[in-house]
Amino acid sequence: MITKAYLSMMLFFISIDSFCQTSISGNRQSIFTIQNVQFKSAGATLSGAILKPEHPHTAVVIVHGSGQEKRTIEMASRLARNGIAVLTYDKRGVGESGGVYAGPEVGTNNIDSANLNLLASDAGEAVQALLKNLQEKRLPIGLIGASQAGWIIPLAAEKNNHVRFIVLFSGPMVTTLEQLRFQFYTNGNANFWVTHNEADARAHIKNDADRYQFSAINPLKSPEKIKIPGLWLYGGKDIQVPVGLSIERLNTLKAQGKPFGYQLFPMLGHNMGSSKSPEPFDTAVKWIKGISRISKKGRKTG
């Protein structure tokens, strides 16, 4: 049983629930439609929406962070305005989705292996639902998400061969227990990096006693198996995910030939999606458009 005190220590990615039918951005036509959709996963019916631009070049499923997350229409709309078809859905047991939500708000553990694998299965079924509703079946489909999605997305990509790329904002490349050690150490202190350094953080992560007893997931197990391109975006002021250690492990995988990349935004924190800076989102969109160009070139020469 996870106590309520644990709630403040959980990873959280802000989402805003809004709704629109079509959108035109400035002088540039970027119209998209919204279609409600339901799909089944592990005995539950999940509900969401598909946002379709007129001529999408890629498609993505948005995967949740921790917390009782509904569909993220605002982020989905921003992606759709950039020519990306999107499926966003209410998390299992939240909003209009069936199933049982696991999390500290209801006194359960949402970062054990069983729940993370269950949420990865939900993301995989969302990919199938999106593919079913796309006219262009050869569009590259990816997974995008933040925070806790950093554990879920590689698991989902490993299980679903339709996933062609992944994008992660503040995605931890550390075990669940390592992340908890770091988060307890920072204790929500926005000035943590003023009074501490990377060596302090690493020593604490390595030596601190665990407060919860459950098997930690291996963050490298799924990324080691997948062969698709991946982009990780980090904020240098993050006090929820140990960014330095995560980047070190990404570099290890890159050295092994994995098609992974990352970008560090030194002055940003964990919730880059809600920051005033457009850079992380714009970087992700530019990278996804690059995936689209590579895919088109491959189709022409294949």
C-alpha cells in the first residue's frame, strides 16, 4: 500500500482537457477533424479521440504520465496543426475509459512492473485503433509522452511492431527505485540545483535506502531490444528525473548503435510541456517531420 505522502513524490505531467472540431492556424491551412473513438485493451474499453489533419505526414499516440490523466486535447491539437494525426485517450479507469486506475490517490502502486506493462498494452492497442482509422496505412506511427511515459513507451514499442519511432519529454532512463531515491532527495525544492551538484545526486541515488519494497524495472531492457529511432528531451533543472544519469545511459545505447538522440534544455525543468518555452515541442515536431521524410524516401526507393 502506498501512502498519501507518496502522492507528492509521483511523476506528474500536466494535461489540459479541451475540445474543438476544426482548427485553422493563422494564414497557414492546418485544418483537422476530431473523431471520438473506443478500443478494447486487457478487458477494458478505453475512450479517446483521433485528430486528423487533411494530409497527415505521420501519426502518433499520446501516452500518459502518472496521475489520473484524461485525453490531452491541447497537445494533440498542436500536433495536428503540424500535420500529425493523433490518438489521445483517457487513461485506464479515468474519464470515459473503463478499467481500474492504479495510483497513490487510491492507495495503490502505479509504478510496479505489472501496472507499467498493463499501461504499455493499452498504448499498443491505441496504436492499433489509430492504424485502423487512418486512410493512409503506410504512415509512420509513433508514441509520444512525458514523465512516467518514459518507462511505458519503450515497453509498448517492444511489443508492437507497428511503432516506428518514439519521443519522450523528461523520460527517466533509471529504475523506478532510482527515480524515487532522487525525487525524495530533491523533495520538490525548486532551488535544488543551486545548492547541490550532479555528484551529490548520484551518490544519493546509489546509496540511499529504498522506502518501498517492490521490484524495480530495468530501464534499459526494452530500449536495448527496439531498433526504431527515439528522441529524448530533458530539462537541466529537472528535480523529478535524474537527467545526468539518464543521458549517460542513453549515450551507452547510442554507442551500441541504437538510433537514439537527445537534447538538453539547461534552463527548463520537468514539466517542459507546460513551460513558456516553445523549444521542446518545436524540436519534437521538427524531428518527427524528419522521420516522415525518411519514410517517404524509403517508400519511393523500396
